[in-house]
Amino acid sequence: MQSREIRKQFLDFFKKQAHVIIPSASLVPKNDPSVLFTTAGMQQFKSYYISKADAQKDLNSLNVASSQKCVRTSDIEEVGDKSHLTFFEMLGNFSFGGYWKKEAIEYAHELITKDFGLKIDFISVFGGADNIPEDKESADIWKSIDSSIIIKKFGREDNFWGPTGEEGPCGPTTEIYVGGIEIWNIVFNEYYQSRDKELTPLKIRGVDTGMGLERLTFVTQGVSSAFETDLFESIIKRIKDISSVSEEKAERIVSDHIRTSVFMIADGVIASNTGRGYILRRLIRRAVRYADILGIAPGELFHVARSVILKYRDIYPELAKSSERIEKEILAEENKFRKTLREGLKQFEKGVDSFILFTTYGFPIELTEEIAREKGGIVDKDKFYKQLKEHQELSRKSSGQKFKK
């Protein structure tokens, strides 16, 4: 089953269960200034876990489903293994005071075991922590569906999700593991977490689920990594076509980072030294670094971007509409970085401080770390961030702005 079919089958299943299918929101959140990017499917729905009436009015339903574009870069150093990615599509079903645990778990079990024909390794549930009670109800529901199912209990770090950003809905989770990896996270939003980390019960209990299309495709297609699915097949083939060296990890990193960059640029992000622009710059420059390892000629990364656009343009038309701008932005950023890369490497060899490499030569701290590791050295990140904070404070003072701790 191809990824296109998997995506469609998920959405069709919930459409049959009287869910309204909602299009993906932009990667740039419109109503959530607490985060740089959309990191979860529920992000565009956060307010509806507070007001049932608003959900009915705006969405014409208390139950919806979507395939949401998402970006997360917290695990960027893990990219290159079998499952970690910086961009992914989050398949999710949501209920804002409509159904609760029983229905959510029954839907998940039916879809995974019957529609996709997958065998569940085990289920995890919240075992209780920090004065939050154990989720016995979810465990009982799973056992009522399949008495032989394996259930494991974990703490807050593993089985309590949210909120996105500094505050918002959150709650205990139950997770489904298939093929040795966690593929579906079902969140029961029972609480609202304030900025000072206090939890208060929500008046409207809501369901929020997230299943990465890439991971689902990975286990459904029976391959050994997400990079061997049809989602990456044509992209990695294009990388191999323009490479003179074969190196699996480098190919995976370039394919992931350029794919993410394409979607970011299509949603209006421009490379810069701050905020979202810095994340984009970091990804492109890291891709350039690994493109060099592969022997890809300077100025050729736009070919990889083009293969991403060709793969996704029917699902996300904004990519085709922005194709020229996407290719120009990636080429411009690559050229800009190459002008400073050689000199920056020379300065690194001389032992120049990582903060100077960042401010003067545009070296992301992660790139400096990688180069240091290759040469058997280390980077003092605490010192770097202290210098960066002092630099930001000085900049704010010089511009007449107050520095916020």
C-alpha cells in the first residue's frame, strides 16, 4: 500500500465515523505565538478544547480528522536513523466534547488491526505521577477489546502529553506500538496547564490523537526505515543521481532537511538569523554540509527540492505554486553559506570561539558541534548560550527595548 492510499484510508475511515475532514493548517501557526512552527495536529484546534460551542460553529462538528504538516527539530541530531524526521505528516482524529476514551480506543484498534492489517506489539498507558491518577480506564478498555493484549504502564515523561507551547490542553495518553516503534499516540485532554505549570481540570474533555504518516507507512510497507518508504524513494534516488559518494546517513539527512525546507519556504519562511528563519537556515546549511560529504556539486541541491515538490504537489498544491521561489531560496542560501564555509572552517582550525563562528560566519551551533566531534573535540554549549544571551540583551538595550528574562 502506497503512502497516498494510507493517508486516504485513514481519512476515509474517520469520515465514515461522522468526522469532518479538515485541511492541514500552515506550518506557521496563525493563532499560537508561543511556538515557532506547527508541531502537532491538534495545534489548529487548541481553542476548541475550551469551547464546545466554538467547535460546532466553526467546524460544524465536535469530531474532526486531518493530515497535518508538522515540523519538530528537537531531535535533529537523531535524523539519519530509521524513524526520526524533522518534517512529518500527522494523521489525527479529534473530539471536542463529543466522544471519549472508549470510542477513541475502539476506532484505533479497528483501524490498525483490521483496515491496515497490522499486529500490535503492545499498548502503553499512563501509570500515574505527580498526583495525577493512573489511567485504569484505558487499560480496562483495551483488555475488553483484546484480553491477550500486552499493556505497559509508564510515567509522565512517556504517557502524558502536552501542552503545545507554554500553556494549553493536556492529559494522559495511551500509545500503540507496532514493529518495535510507537506509531499512534492517543491523548485524552482532561487538564489545562497554565504557564506556571499548574493543572486544572478541563470543563470539556477532549480526544487528540496523532499518528505519523511516515511511521505508519514504514510499518505498513514492511521496510526497515522511514527512508525506504515511497515517501522518500524518489527523493533519495535523485540524491544518488547527483552524488559521487554513497553514504546512507548523509543521504537521509539531505533528503530530510531539504524536504522540510521545501515545506517551510512554501508556507512563507525565509532564511535568517532569528526565529523561524534561523531554523530554515540551520536545515539548509546542515544539508549543504552533508551534500559535500556525498560529493554533490555546489548549486545542485535545488534538484533535491524539485524532487520533493514533484512527490507532494498533488497533495499540497502550495508547493507547485511556490516552486520557483523555493528553488531560488535554497540556492541563494547554499551560495551564501559556501562563501563563508571555507573561511569558517579555517577559523575553526585556529580554535576560534563557537560564538564568533555563529555571529561572524553563520555556523549553527549544531554544525560546529558536528565538526568538533569529527575532529575529536567538544563545544562548550553553556558558554555559547551565555554569550548569545548577553549579545541579545545588549542588542535590545541599544535599540531601546527592555530585556525580558
